[in-house]
Amino acid sequence: GIFVHALYNDDYAMAASVMQDVIAEPYRKSLLPVFDEARDYSMANGALAFGISGSGPTVFAVCDDYRQANDIANWLTENYIQNEDGFS
């Protein structure tokens, strides 16, 4: 479908546009502290997509710029991870 077509054509914005989980994410995000804040920060700072990996608590941000990806990774490290092991 669209995702494969977008990747084939190097259209990463189109690929990211179909990476939305409208079925499980609305329920899973309530289990993840600061998820909405993390998504809002990531999207406002250049992420093309943001979501929950699997059933969580891991999240991902898709970026097409290294600096933006690094800034988002730093923010997530400082604000999203709850302890040295990640989540308790």
C-alpha cells in the first residue's frame, strides 16, 4: 500500500503519515506517563511520526534530520525515562 509506495519513492513524510495507530494507542497511552507530552514535544520539534512500539512502554519518533532526532532523543531521555532501567 501507501507505506511501501512512499518508501520506494523516498517520500518519508508520506510514509510517516500512515504510521498512526488509531486502534490500540488511545488505550495504551493512558498506561504511559507523559506520553502526550512526549508526542507533542516530538512533533513540535520536527518528528514526522511518533508512537508506541509494541504494547509499550517504548516509544519511537521518526525524523528525517539527525539534529532533530538527537534533540528529541535527549528530551525523551531527560523527561520520559523514569529510572536507570527505563520503566519500573
